[in-house]
Amino acid sequence: MKPIWIVDDDESIRWVLEKALARENLATRSFANARDAIAALDRETPQVLVSDIRMPGDSGLDLLAVVKERLPALPVIIITAFSDLDSAVAAFQGGAFEYLAKPFDIDKAVELIRRALEESLRETSVESGPADTPEILGQAPAMQEVFRAIGRLSQSNVTVLITGESGTGKELVARALHKHSPRAAQPFVAINTAAIPKDLLESELFGHERGAFTGAQTTRRGRFEQAENGTLFMDEIGDMPFDLQTRLLRVLSDGHFYRVGGHQPLKANVRVITATHQNLEQRVRDGLFREDLYHRLNVIRLRLPSLRERREDIPILVRHFLVQSAKQLGVEAKRMSDSALQFLCSLELPGNVRQLENLCNWITVMAPGQTVEIKDLPVELSQEQGGGAHAPSAPPAPTAAWHAQEHGGLTHHGTVHPMPVSDAANGSHGSHANGGPDGWLNLLELQAAGMLASGQQDVMDVLGRQFESTLIRTALRHTHGRKNDAAVRLGIGRNTITRKIAELGIDGAKDD
């Protein structure tokens, strides 16, 4: 593994980071200025780069621009002053992995660097992975229809809209469409429109000119330019802000766009593939999505089946994911007993293939022995299923731990126990079982651990919004929709609950 580079003119910060990373057995190399680091890039490359933003000579943003031009996949962490919001925004717009605000907690800094390291190693393994890895697994009739559609579209450049529940593999299908298209030798660029703040999404898509806004110190190419002659995949298109939908429609209509702050039109030769788990027709009726844009995107529609519609694929998916997870950890692959496999096939799995993959990662890390029985699986699964392995007709109530989020779920990097070790050793679930008073905290811990381990950067925001939304919806049900009464029950102000209802998109509230 290559070293972690630390670039800072403050010797004390370099020393503290070097010592902290040395305790983690991580090699480092330090530079007192950006110029020396840029020169060193000609001879070698780091695994992760950590740089101060303000230094004599070239700034950290200048260094970030050079790195992103030469090594786009290299994670860069920018150190900035706590109150310097403009710099933080500029760092993200320049492609930084994350920023670290001064004064920072050294343990938090090491944790952040480890996340960046995992991301870097994951990118490296993807780039060097075997070419014969199957793109998409599936023998069920519903998946064969998807394969046939990909085949029919193999020589086409037509716009495709992929629909389906979260976790069904929409990006995998988009990549397959690109790989088997005339544009296969050109870039495939993916962007999740729901994961990027509204204020940054326009710049992310179309780029910006130097000086277009505070912190825009260099010209930046957007995703449309990066995907030139190739394919641009936009996931969760249904969440695109309404005003940006107009700009996207313009590109699809005449193939031209402007960078933010730019006056020169740029030509886009890009195939656009979009995906959503939402009902776009309903969002059009609700006035949240432009009808003309919907028709531009809905040229060819490809619906991906849920895992419930292709249960016969679960055994081959489980075997594939267990082998994949074992290779990542360097251990022998575990196998499922016939009864455990039958049990998995009976589950609803609302998170679909992504949830099944995360479950296989959990099994590789947590399940005892090489042959996995039903009792070795997370207790939440049995409780969701109502205690029986032969009752697929009774849909479970999704829990926070196993209802897959966009980047959620426990991966092989997380080693969080589903219950305290002492309880597990005694064969007792204690108060941490789903039915106990602290069960939801245990599930929250498991969900947060999985999201953090997978490298997601907005864990607090995602889980915080879910927490607030759940509390407010529950209070509104108890008060029959009366929001002022709900605010009193929750112990918050009327203005606060009104603002939260609007921010979280909660329906059914009314004034008392």
C-alpha cells in the first residue's frame, strides 16, 4: 500500500498526524508546501492526500486541482478553518473527498483518513479486478427479460429510463448498457442527483468558470464534459430540483449547455441514462417534475424486478456474494446450509440485491463456523419473518438495520455486534433485542456502522432526517394531523415543526 501524504506548512500539525497514523501502522510522507508535493507527483503517488487549504505559495485548492487532473480517483482531504464555509464549499466543488475543520479531534481525523483509505483501496481493486467477473447475475424469467432488453439496445444510443426499487441494481444495468454500446471505449460517468446538495448540483453537472462564485479559484469541468462521447448516468433523477430540470431539458433538446458563470455554449455529445425508484408520472401530476423532461427521458423504459419477483436467483446471488466478501477479507468463503438458504429465499428483503449483499458481508464477518445455519443469522431477520422460514406471504416490517439505504448496510469493514458480547455469550438478547426498550438503538448502531464502513459521507444528515421524520409522523398520527398539538407532544415549537414538515416533505398535517 502506498503512503498517505500530509501537506501543511505547520510542522506541529504534520507531526501530530504522522504520529497518529504511525500508531495505526500507516506509512506517511510529509511536505511543507504544495509545490513540493506537486513535484513529487511526477515520481510517485499517494494512497490518500491530506492538505491544508492555506499555505504560502500554492494553496491546498491549487494542489487539489492538480491532483484531480492527474489522479481523479485519489481521495483528497482538505484541512480548513472551522468558520471558513466558502473554503469548504470550494473544496467539495473541486472534488475533495471530505474536509477537516480546525481545530480537529485527532481520532476523528484518523477515522476520516481511514474512510478515504478504504475508498482508495476499493477504487484500486475495481480497476485491477478480473475482467471475467459477471456483470449481472440472474436466471429468473424477469431477469432474462432485462438481459434481452440490454441486448436489443446494444447498438443504440437512445436515452433509457431505468425504474425499480432501491437496491435492484439500476447502476449495474446502466453500466452494462454502456459496455455493450458503440460508446463502450469512452467514459462512463455516474452521478446521484439526490446525494449532492442543491447548491452544488448545477456546478457538478455543468462545471463552472473561474470566479463564478466565492471559492471558484479554478475552472472546473462538469459531468457532462467528463462524459463527452460516452455515457452519463444520473441516478435518482426524480429528486432533481425543479429549476435544474429546465437546464437538463435544454441539453437534451439541443445538446448545448453553459458552465456556471460561463458565456460560451459548449456542445455535449453524451448518451444520457437515468434511473429512479420513484413514480415519475405521479411526480409530474404533483408538479414536482417537468412533463416535457419526463417525455425526453422516457424514450425507452427498462423496469428492474424486485428480489421478491426473482426468488430463484437468491441462491446464486448468495454464493456469489459470499465468495466475493471472502476474497476481500482474505478468508475462506462460508456456505449456507439448505435450511438457511431456504429461509433466505422466503424473506421479503425490502432492500433487494443490495440488502442481500450487505447481509452476506455480515455473515462473512459475524457468523461462527464455515456452514451457516438459521440460528447464525441476525436475529432481526427471524423476528421480521414472524419466526418461521416458510411464511413468505407475511411481509415483515422493515427495520432500520436491514431496510437498505442508498449506501447503507453493514459491509466487511464493519465489525459491529448485533448485541452486546456478554448477552451473546449467554444466549440472551437482553434489552437489545428488537422487542426490548433499547432495541431501536441497537438497530440504529448497526445501520450507522454499515453506512460509515461503506464510506458514506452524510450519515448524520440521512439518519437525522429519518429520525425526525419518524418522530413527527408518529406524533401527527397520535394528534390526528394537528401539527400544533404534535409540536407540544414532541416538546418543540410551532415554527420548528412547520419548518420540519416542509423540509421533510411530510403530508397530512393541519393547523389546530
